[in-house]
Amino acid sequence: MGNKLKGKDLIKLGFPRNNSINIALGQINRYCKKEKKENILEEAKEVLLAPEKFRGNAIWGKVAEGLVKPVEVRRHQLRNTRAPFLIYGENEIDEQAKYQLYDALKLPIAVQGALMPDAHSGYGLPIGGVLATENAVIPYGVGVDIGCRMCLTVYPIKASYLKGKQQQLENILAEHTKFGMKETHVIKHDHEIFERAEFQDIPLIKRLKTKAYEQLGTSGSGNHFVEFGIVNITDENNELQLPTGDYVGLLTHSGSRGLGANIAKHYTYLATKQCPLPKNVQHLAWLDLSTHDGQEYWLAMNLAGDYAKACHDDIHKRIGKLLGAKAVAKIENHHNFAWKEQVNGVERIVHRKGATPANKGELGIIPGSMTTPGYIVRGLGNAESLNSASHGAGRLHSRRKCKEKFTKSDIKHQLKLNDVSLIGGGIDEAPMAYKDIEKVMANQQELVEVSGTFIPKIVRMDK
């Protein structure tokens, strides 16, 4: 059986006595356990004789790379100086988040950075951290919930409908949205995303396809939500071409579910092995985009981002059908992702971990809390912020602190004051857990301009 194959078998084939043997054994052990030993050796011989033919191959590409141009594994040190950066709303941001950005700016690959006004500390890059790098991607600079995003659908329904049909709308959210690890839809929808080559070509992704299919159209736990609210369009010259006034809106916040989490875990592990860093910054390990693993992560990350969009599309399609209304506008954006973008005229990898893309004219949504407005914004294309803005109000208190500080009756009081109905939601997601969204918006007037607002009225979160 394949799992009995040893290094000496590869040496007999002619493999050089270097790390290519360890790489080959690792790949064989991970992906070829059920194949016969002679078949594996036959394939390994082909790779040895013509490695260039196998560059990019999901199983043997890494072995081919090890034979042609092995990845250089060496301990990296931080630079003494930081790459250029700006912090927006500095007085509202905790010191730990700032120091996390300062460390990231000293990475040898760092080119430029920024910290958004909703920032708080996280793993690797702080939440609200933006970092441009040279030909390298940091899995923890993207985040565990790859492609976590916002999506707002606007319906040509008067805002008064929310009050008149409150019970009916609460039932729609309670019965037709699914949250957390265990809930899935009884009737599952197919989606063209599952035809993507990555689900066939990348072994890790192939194993996750069934889970991804099961979880399509569901939302994560924590701060993820599906909510009905009032959309108020204030800008007469809006790109949505909607008359100013109030509409019913459906706003969702969620990401790539188990698919993204497993991709993040796998490639973070590979990054830490290939890119040893001092202990205090080990979460900032990167993958060189010239390597097999770097290119594979890029494909996997983009798939996870597209899958997150597919989840939102499915949620909005299900609820739109139940409303019996046709959407007049849709706005959506990622906020945990990496993009190839021009920075000072050179292509860089721009990581936005909990930050909204705000290129000139680009629309996005910045939510507040369940009792405060969210904002429809238009990017101003500010190069100093790496064309970015905040992704929300940002946490003021940690989840643990919320449980110590607030009670269920505190939350009920806030909900009542703001005429909001809540289904699910824990104390750790109390409205008081978040910063003042008005202050956050005031601190990014040079990054975005406001085109409208979204006021939550019926909110559904994980139980």
C-alpha cells in the first residue's frame, strides 16, 4: 500500500538526497494513501524525469517544485524600521491593535499599511488592519473567515411594511435562515460554484466539497446576521439610480463557513513551516506567490470568497421569494480578503482584514450594531488608506468582557429603546459591545462619503 512507501524507495528511483524526498513523502502520505505502491512509484518516476510537466499539479506540483527550484526555508527577522502607514481615528483604537500593525509593518515583505477607525486586536493582523506586501500573501492577514462580506438587497416596498407585517417577517427569518455549526437547510440548492475546477483539482478543496454543499445559504455564529431594516437613500445622484426616500432592505453578514476556515488552517500551517518568524509575529507567516503553495492558496482563497458570495446570494434568493418582491438594488463587498492592486504604480498584494474596499466610486456597506444605523458608502480612493475604510463599528468590549459587564435585560432595554426585534443573539453580541458608529464614520470622512443608511428592525443571529 502507498503508506508503506519509504524514502529509500524514492532514492532508488533517482531522487536527490535532499528535501524533495521529504516533500514527496509528505504529499504521498497526505493524498495517495489508498493507491498501490507500484502506481505511486510509477508516477513519482514520471515527475522525476520531467518535473516541469507537473508544475501546478495539485498532488505532484509541490514535489516538482522541490526538484526544480526548492522553496528556501530560512528564519526571517523583522526590519528595524516600519513601512509607511496611517492610522485613522487613532484615539479610539486600543494600543495592542496598533502594536500588531507596527509589527506587521516591519515584515521584510511589507510595503505600506493602514489602520481603520473601527480597529481592535486580533490574530496576525489586527481587525481593521490593511497591509500591502510584495508578492506574498499572509493567510492570517486575510483571516480565518475568508471572504466574510456584507450584502444589502433593496426592495421597492414602503418602510411601514416592516411594522405591519412584523410577525410574518420574524417567522421568515426564524424558519428560513440557518446559523452556526449544526443548522443546514432541509431543501438544499445547487450552485454553479460547485462546478469550479478547484473542487476537483485541489485535494483539500475536494474533501471539503460535501461540507460546502451542505452549508450553502447558511450563516456563521458570532457577529453574523440576517436582518430586515429601513434603507434610506439620501444622495440624489446615487449609482443605484433610486429616488431618495425609504425602502425595505435585507442585510446579511457572513463568510465562507467551514470551507474558508479549513483553507485558512491548512495554509497557515504551511506558511509557518516555510516562513519561520520570531514567536511574537509567527501568525504573520506568509506564502510566496511564486511557490506552489502560494499559488494554490490564492486559488483556494478566491474560491472561498466566491463561495461566501454564493451563500449570500442563496439567502437573499430564498427570502426574496418568500417576500414575493423583486429587488431594485444590491450592494455587496468583502472585508476579509487579499487583492492584487496597484500601490504607487506597482502591483502589490493588499490584505484587508476587517476592512472595506473603498476604491474611487466603489460602493460598500459599513454596518453599525443591531440598534444603530449602517451606512451605504462610496469610496473616495484614498491612496494613503490603501483605498480602504472600516468594516463596521468595531468592538469596544471583548466577548468575555460583555459576559461580565452586561445582562440579557440590558440588551432587552436597548432593543426596546430602538424598536428592534431580535431572534437569537448572545450577550457577547450586545449592542453595547460596539464602538459608536457615528464617531467611526466621522473618523473616515476622507475615505468614504455616505450615500444612504440602513436601520435594523428585525434581526436574526445564532442562538
